[in-house]
Amino acid sequence: MAKEFIWQGRTEEQIKRLDIKTFMTLVPSRQRRSLKRGLSEQHKRLLKKVEANDPDIKTHCRDMIIMPAMIGKTIKVYNGKEYVMVLIMPDMIGHFLGEFSHTRKSVTHSSAGIGATRSSKAVSAR
């Protein structure tokens, strides 16, 4: 039997039924203050798409706080080059969408070029 997910003393089903006022009391202060100021028009449009069960949701709103209504949805978040698919899990609640769509890749170095090391100075460039 799988362990039941609990967040802030509530089960996943209870979390999905939370209204914004109650949700605000459960998230950290940075997110709470952001929600208290109100959602922007872009954020409201994104929430409407989520509630309408739109299968292809794309957004540039990396600063959108993950709300309980988003649990189980797949949202494509823009990282500056492409849309990265983010599957919203219950433990992501209260985080920002941008945290799960990285904008920078890790650096991968290849082998040294010709002439870069002492042993490769004798190698011809052809």
C-alpha cells in the first residue's frame, strides 16, 4: 500500500478543495504576500485554462505560484528557449513554476583542441 501524501496536515483531496484564503495561510510569507497583492491578468488566464482541463497549457508565467487546482496537470513552462513540460505533483504546492523549468544548462566540456596541450603540438591540423 502506498503512503498517503500529507501537506500541512491535509490530504491530497483536502488540498484540492482549498480556497485561496485558506491556501494563503498555509504557504510561506513570500508566496502569501504575492497572493495578497492579487493575481495578474496572465496568472488569471493560466488558472482558467487549468480549471477548464485544457490538455495543452503553455505559459511564460514562471512567477506563478503552484495552486491546489493544478495538481495532476501538465504545464509547459517557457525557459527562454523552449517549453519544458512540468508535471505538477502535490509536493510542489506553494513553489513557483520557474523552479521546475531551468533556464541554464550544465556545462559539458569536450576534449582539448589541437595545440592546446604539449602532446598535441606535433599533430598536424589536417
